[in-house]
Amino acid sequence: MADLPKVKVGIVSCSGEEIPEGTISRIATMKVLNKLRPQQTSTICLPLFLAGGKEDRDFARVYPTITVDGCGKLCAKKATEKYSGKVAASINVKDFVKEGETLVNRRDLGQKELEVADRVAQEIAAQVDKVVRQRSESITFSQEEDVSSDEVSNASGTGCSCGSGDVPYLEVNVDGKKVKFFYLKEIFDFVSQDGSKSDDIAERILSLVRTYNVIDDGMENAYRDAIVKEYHAYIGGGK
Amino acid sequence: MKDKKVLIIPCSGIGKSLGSVGRDATYEVIENLKPGKTDTVCLALLTLGDEEAKQKVTSNYCISLDGCPKKCAKKNIEALGKEPEKSYRIIDFFKDNPGKKPQGIVDIGEGGRALSKSIAKVISEDVDDLLENGRR
């Protein structure tokens, strides 16, 4: 039986240099990436959306994305949506600062700032769980993976996905335009072996495609038709 | 030109320890070595094209500090039509100081802090030069 990859969630932090909350957003994000959810998360440098290439801008299309911002300007959320794609959830550090708590350290966080970072990290982790649960509803994985301490250790500091173009994809012609679909070959292999009835196949494939890709508003029917056509060509021709 | 400041703008790259070193060096300059003469600006604000941040960048001197070859800090400043007065890559400082190796992203460790101080010293000299002589 072909395996599909586990759903991973992208976390984009504002890292705002001017304020303590920017450092908090960064530290909270790293805590989730390294300690709380190392197997389920990935990140990218926010300024890379503008400075990087097309593959970097595909980040929010490859991963359902949670943004973490340090202030009400919501740069991480707005820049992600401007350059990459719609976000799955948005967190503002300011919402986790209790009344009367004053944050002053932006270089080396003090006790108060670290407490806020912990609260934010817990919220990010909860949102990651929610997104993974929603996205994975259509998949029953053949076996649960045990995460060893070695894997957690190896994940530390390696959660960056700049150049997220190493995620496999196929291009499909949709209404005359080439559209990139991540993990499409893996989805085809999975569906062709999981015993879905032929009249369920279109919905089954679309549901899995939605797990790993963003389907643009109003394009569902066109995507379904194009992908099913591609699927039949794939299983017929062994593409 | 006396009211001009020097903005130190690090990439703050979240996936690499050299990004954290650039951020730390920035704070060393603006908080300890050259307070009052220097400042920073959130790079994410520039990425988004925030008017206030753009105004700050175009009306002051800028030094970019990048943690990887993608040079996000430099490119985001250039996207505003401004060439930073100085641009540095942390890796070049590390090549000159291989013993000062950063430990990680969250905690850059003793090696990272030593590297950060070396970078901050060079930038401080640039700050004095820019404020005294302007762009050359």
C-alpha cells in the first residue's frame, strides 16, 4: 500500500526587531519547531517571500500556514497572504500579554517575556494540532509513527523550508493554465491501491488534493475535472 | 545631516543560527555601543511595504546584515529603491573567525556572542564614519 506523507504545518513568525513581542514570536515559534511539534511543523523566513524565488513563495500553498505576529500590524499574516497564500490561523502575541505585564527585553528575554513566549508556544501547538486534525480527516494512515528522541533531536534547528521546492509535485493543465499540485503522484498511487469505488474516486482524490494543496476559490469543479482526467491517464499510462 | 541616524537591519533569519547572530549584533550596536545614533526597523514591515518603515529607511543611513546568501535584508531595502550604505554577510565574518561558532538559533552560545561582538565592533566604526563623512 502506498503511503502518503503526514500533514505538516508551516509557521511564519514576524521576528519584529523593534519590539520585545517580535523576539517573543520568534522564540515561541522555535519552541514549537524544536520541542513541542518537531515532526509536524516547518518554517520559512518571512522576508524571503519578497527576496526569494517562486518556490519560496509557494510555501503557504505547500503547507497550511499559521502566522505569529508581535503587534497589531500583523505583518506575518499580511505578507504571507500577499506573497504566498491564505493562512490557516493567525496569532498575535499581544493577545497573550496579561493586563499589567510590561515587556522590556527584546535581546535576551527575561522571565516575564519567557512566560509570554510559553503561552504563545502552547497556542501555536494547539493550532497545529487543530490544522493537522482537519487536514488529515480524509486519510487513515496505515501505522502510527513513533517519534524517537533522536528524531526530535535531529529536528532541532532543521525546521526551515526555504526553497520549499523540494516537495514533489505534478503540473496539470486546468482550463488552459498549468497548475502545480503537491504530492499528486503520491495521491494517485494511494487512491489506486486503497480500493475506492470508481464513482467515489473524484471526491476521494479532490479531498486528498485539498489536504496538501490550496484550491483557489471558485475553481473546485475545474480542478476536479482536470485532476481526475490526469489520474486516469496516470493509471492507464503509468506516467 | 546631523539628525540622521544609522539603521541596522538584520535579516533575523529564523532557520539559521547566523540569522540570530545578525540580530544579536544589531542589538549590541543599538543598545550598547551606539545608542541614540542608531536604530533598527522591523524587516517584516519593509517586506509588507509599510509607509512609516519606508520613510524611516529612505531618510536615514542603512546597514544590512544577512545570515544567508539569499540576502533578504539587502534585497528588501533595495526593493524600496534604496541601496544600503553598507551590506554585510555574517558568513564572511565567520570565515574570518572560525573559532567563533554559533551554537544554535535560539541560543547562539558563547561562540555566537563572540562573533556578534566582532560584527558589532565593525558596524560601530561604520556608524561613526557615516555620521561624520556621509555616504562615499
